[in-house]
Amino acid sequence: MKLKHILLIFMLSAFSTNAEAQLLKKLKKKINQVTKIDKSDTTQGSNNSALEKNTEEKKAFYTSDVVIQLVENGKTNQTQYFDSDAVAVKLEDTKQPKPGFVDSEGFMYVYKDGEYTKSSLIAVQSQGLMAPTMMIEAYKLPPEPFMAKYQKQTDIGMTANPFNGIVEFAFIYKPDDFRYDDFNEIPQKIKGKTYTKFEFLNEPGYEGSYVLFDDQDRLVEIFTKMSENAEMMTGFGSNGPKGESSLKYDYKSVEVNLPYAREVKAAGQGLMEGVMENIVKGGKQPKEDIDEEDYDTSEEKGMTKRMRSTLRNHKVTSKDLKDRYEFDWELETEMQLNNKRKEVIQMVFLINKSANYQATKMIMEDTKNEGVSTMLFDMDLKSMVMFMEAQGQKFLQIHPIPDPVETKELMNTYKITDLPSKTIIGYNCKGLQLEDDKYIMKVYHTSEAEIKLSNFLNFGNQNQKMGMPNIDSKVVEQFSNGLLLEMDIIDKKKSKNNVNIIAKSLKNNKTSIEKVEYQTMDFFSGGQMLKKTKN
């Protein structure tokens, strides 16, 4: 799975509860604004220039017509008609005489003063990410499949989630996405037809909520029942309004004709487009670089929820950190990535031979003038601390080191062979090659150096979770008595995933990290995000 995908999932977990509630209100308000329109005849032609962009990719994703009802406490507030040929939505409200529309580039069509105008809904609502993730949290859907599809749409240059997720959910979620410990699967017969129901588990305040699929594995209903004790953001408090809400999907033929419309800029659209251009960028990757395995989340079910649970239970604060982290040695290395950008990252391992912590300073070639980041692993506190420098300011952020996830895969199914010795930065190094059906890993270490890095290869079960071969205990023991100076990871199927790390120098240089120099950055407290660090 791609690093950018993982970071996006982390971004999802970092939304504050107050921001979530406000965005949900804005989303409802925006939908209501679309349906509050004047009378107009939309049958005199259609203008669907949006479909001229990425037509093939859109048709491959949006594969069937569907009618969607948005129901709250038993009352249908809105009906959406999605036409897979036009890749467009018509929005109808029982209280309004005429519909609004949304096209496949996220433009919202509204009739006013005798004409239709259209403005970019996506630009206003953060490039198809923010509003859908709020919907996911409100309905307690697994975020991992959505984030994978979002990543793929971005990679191929599509406008991601132009319909705010409500339509997209029908083409993203499948029964397998709910087959893990947080859901109870129950086969059902309704009017002679077979359905599969997934009841929500481990969601206090959401008892009675479920997701329903038909006999063709199509999403039929998302039903959420919230009590007054339900948490809108799992693990971080903030109770939402109690009641029932649902999205109902009916797969039947639909025809949508977009009206001719004059484009106008929505309030704040220019500013938002400028900001988001630097945050979420479309890829237009060559088709040969698109690999479906990169978007497979079958081994990541429940990952975001576990992350939130770990964060919630992690009680370490800046007060628990050492006032000063001292280091005696610096091992300078260079990491080369074989991705499209051919990135080179300078990594400096900061080592204290007598301490139960170590750190890694990372310097990106294209951003080295903007500041550096240092990851410190404090094993006594079971915490990873990010020390960041940017624009003349220093911040720190504390994260738990998660417990390894048990794996059912067979261990030690790779072949180990010796490699010829070679000299790296003046030290004689022995080499080993580890190979399985996915990877070839070549590693060189020396026993001649004055120090050793005992935990460098000892990832344990974490390797299986990362898709890498688990390291044999004998290999770990051998490398624990030396210092690893080169690692070459080769993906047999996807060369773009290849990584090489090689040592450039080893220096006996005393350095330190002073906690008092950093402000604490806390995304999860619900209060002030930046706090002065106290000793």
C-alpha cells in the first residue's frame, strides 16, 4: 500500500470533533441549497462537458444507474438520481418543484434569476476528501476502502468523489470490506430475495446499526441508529444528535440531462483551489504504473479504528519525555527510492550506546532548506516522538508505537544465501540475501565498527504487516552483534518499490535534542493544538 494512502488515512484520524460537526452541518446546508431552486425546463438539451474529461476512467468506476434516498428519522429528505451514462446526478426534494444537478467534475448546478449557473462544489469542499470522510465517520463505515479508491482516482487524474461520497459508496463498498471483528454477518431473506446484513459491533451508542447488501453484492442500505451516548468520532468524545438515518440504494434505470449553465466562482473557491493545489494533486500516472495491488486493503481492515484506539489509550505526554536526549554517534546514510520521482533521502541515525532510545534525522533533497524532521523511538515509553523544524519554529508530536498485529502467514518461507564480502566506508562487511516469492533483500553488516545497531532489522511481526519478509531469529542474532551498513530491497513484481540504503559515514559526534526548545503539537486533545512544552 502506498505511503500517500497511509498518510491520508492518518489525516482522517486527525480531524477534530468540533470541525467534524461543523462540516456535517455545512454538507447538509449545501445539499439544501441545491434543492432550493426556482422552476425551469431542463428538457431542452444537455451540456455535459464534464464527461469529456477522463471519460474512460469514469465509466470504469461508475458502472450502473442508481436511485439514492437520504432518510432521517423515517422521513425522506432528498432523492438523488444517478445516471451512469451521463455520470451525473439529479437532486430532488419533495418540498421543491424542480431539481438541482451535480456533474462528474463536481460542479453544482443551481437555477436563479432565469438561468442555471454552475460552480465547483469540489473546490469548496476540499477536493472530494473532507466531506466524504465526514460522511464515513457519521455512518461509521470502514475508511480504508474509500481511501484506497480516493488514492487511485487521484493517481489516474480523475476528480475524486465529485458526488461527495454518497454515490461513490455504491461503487466502493463490497461485503468483504465488512468481514472482520467489528461486524456481525447475518444472511437474510427479504421478500424472497437473499441479502447479507452486517450489524455493527464495538460501536457504543450505535446498537442496531447495519449495512445491507443484495445477492449481487451491491450496497442496498446504510442504516445508523445513534443514542445520546454515541460518539461521532470514535474514541474522542463529542456526542452527536440521537436518531436514525439511512442511505437507501435502488439500482434501476435513470436518465439525467444536465441543463446548459454559466460557470460562476463560488465564494472562497479561488482561495481554496490555490490551497488545495499544493495539498492534493492529481497524478495522471501512466497506465503501466497503476497496479491494483497498491489499492488492496484486504489486510488493513480496521486499521484506522485500531489507530484511534491506540491514540486514545496512549497516556504519554511531553512531561514524560526526557529533558534532553543525548547521542554519541552519527551514522549518515542515503536512501534512494526507485519511484517516479527518483527521490533521495538523507538519513542520519543518532545513536547512544547505553540508552534505550535512538533517533533518525531525515532530510529530503527538495525540502532540506525548509527544515528537518527527527524521529525518536523511546522504547521505555513505547513512544515515537517527531521533532520537526519548519519556518523558524520547532514542534514535537508524540505517537504510540503500536503493538504488532498477529499474522497467520507462514514464517521463514524465504531462502537465505551468503553474499561475497565487500568494503563499505572502510569496514569489511559480510552479506546475506533473503528471498521469497515477492522480495529479494540484500543486507551487509560489519562487526568491526565501534558501535552496533541491535534493533535495525528486528521488526518482528511488523514486517509481515508491512508486506516484508519476517526476519529469522538467527539472522537477527547475527546482525545484532554488528552494524548494518547497506540494505537493498527489490520488489520482484514492481521495480518502482525498490529501495536502497547505504552508509556514507560513521562519526563519533556528540549531539542532543533539547525538549524545551519545542512546542507540543496535539491534534487529538480537542483544545489548543500548539502548547508550550513543559519540563
